[in-house]
Amino acid sequence: MPKAPIRFNDLLKALKPYGVKVKKGGKGFETILIRPLTENSNQGPQHTIKKHGKNPQISIRSITALLENLGIPEDAVWGN
């Protein structure tokens, strides 16, 4: 699948197998995504995404930065 913007909820579904969770907090329209080191931990790499609305489209640039910060391969979201 070619790189294209993805809806926030679809992005979360694609990242779920990698253990990515939404962390409570963030200012205003910011959502913090974290990839915990262990199952019940709050420590690990995290990334903040601006989220305006219920299920906005996340840009390619934001997704690429997110994947790089959390150490997840691009195939997880866009496939081959």
C-alpha cells in the first residue's frame, strides 16, 4: 500500500500489535502515544500527536516521525 494519511483510530489498530498505548495527559489537542518497555509500565519511548476532532487524518510526516520515535517499522502501517 502506498504511503497515505491515515485516520487516528486506524493508526492505533495498526500499532496495537507493537504494544503502543494512549497515555493519559497531554495539553489541549495533544495525544501521547507510548510503547511501554514492560506490560504494566509507563516507561518507554513516547510521541505526541496533535489530534483535532474525534477521528482526524494523521499526516504522512507525523506517522513517519511517530514510527521512528517508537522504533516501529514502516511496514506496520503501510505494508510493503
